Amino acid sequence: MRWLQKEVDSDTVPAPASGPLDLGPSGGPTAPTSGHPQPPLGTDSGPSGARGRQEDAGRLVRVAHMLQGCRTLGPGARSVVWVRGCARRCPGCIASPILDDGPSLVLRPDELAARLLATADEGVTFSGGEPFEQAQALAAVGHVLRASGRSVMVYSGFTLDELRSSSDAGVQALLDVTDVLVDGPFERERQADLLWRGSSNQRVHLLTARYAHIASSLDAAGAGVELRVDSEAGLFWAGVPERDFVGQLRRAAEPFGIILTGREGVWA
Ligand code: SF4
């Protein structure tokens, strides 16, 4: 199944972090940032407020990009959904192309769940953007996937404590269907080569017993970056890259006569 999902109604190639070639991961997948303090949940900058500004936020998922069969953003082969939108604006966030409203694939939770279940992947990883800004709809997706034996992993710029202290029912619902949570924003000064995350402040939380068998492996080195070539999106990557990954890639390609160019690291 071909499944690199290009945004609808757009002539541009989206550049979600850790997705199609962007200049870095989305915090792992919630975008790496300079580690600026985060606003608390329940404010206009948090999931509740942001969702309140979206008329359909509780019912629909705004997807910037999707990928299937990814092995660098969670255990096993996973579908990855980069959701659009994040109200927090951490300085240095490199997921900026998908932080605002823009061309998106807007799906009902059952539609997105059906697409995910049509793959052979063992689960889904929600990245962004900030998945907890669309928590209610993503929780519905996660519920269907979990009922079908698939696993759910979520990246968030919020910490687990912040999420757990939220009074937002959608936030709690998404936590309830999450097997693995990678929390906290990327902090450039704490960048490290760590499994599924970009900086040492970020934590991998096993919220269910599903992946208890990998608990002793979470301090391993990073899972690397997948590079793919797609006729629609061009060259893109998925994963948590090392510092100057794009520069390294550009320099490595040049001896072969391959010149990588593009805006915001999107090389199409
Ligand atoms: S929380 Fe939002 S602004 Fe901050 S790093 Fe993540 S995606 Fe970027």
C-alpha cells in the first residue's frame, strides 16, 4: 500500500518534523525546540484552549502527513501520523511548517482508524504538532486500534505530569489508550543520541504492559533515521536525527552528483 500521504489542496510538500524532509524531528516527533518553558495545560496555549478554538477539533483529526512501516519512531513497524497544529510556539521549534492551520487531510476518527488498520503495522505513533491538542479525536482512533490489538505511541511537548493534571477529558482519554508516551519538548542544549527522542529531558513512558519487555532497552542509542524517496513528496526522512543531519546528508550526497536543495529542508 502506498501511503505517504500528501496534504490535500496544497502545492507544497509538508514538512512535519521527523517526516518529509524537514530540518529536524518533531521533538522526536513533537518538534525539537530550544527548550523554552512550556505553558501549562488548560490555558489558551495548552491542549484545551487550542482545541476550543477549533470548531471541529473534538470530532476530526487534522493530519499534516502520514507514513506507514516506519521503524525509527517506536517499537516495531509503525504507522506515523503527524497532526497539524500546535499553539505553544516553543522557540526553535523546527516543526514550524505544521504548527499553524494549513492544508491538511481532515479525517473522522473512524476514517483514520480504518486507514491505520488497513496496514500490517503493529501500531501507530501520533506526532506533530501537538497530538494532545486533538486529544479527543485521537483518543477515538486509539481506542479502535487498541481494540484491534494495535499499539499506540504518542509524542507530546507536555510532560506526563502536566498531562495527568489536566482537567480535559480528551487528554485523559488519549492517555488511557496510550501504550508509550514520549514527553517533553526537545531541548537543543540537551541534545543526545537516545532511543526515539532527541534530548535528555525527554522521557519514554511505558504506560501499559504492552512493551514491558523493552523497559531495560530504553536507554539504548537512537534508532536512526529512515530515508525514503516518494514520487509525490520527494526525498523525506523519519526519525530523530543527529545534530546537523541535513548538512551531513547534503555533504554525503554531493560526491555522487546529488544536490539537495529545498525550502525548510524539504527536498522534493
Ligand atoms: S510543543 Fe509545539 S511548538 Fe513546542 S516543540 Fe512541540 S510542536 Fe513545536
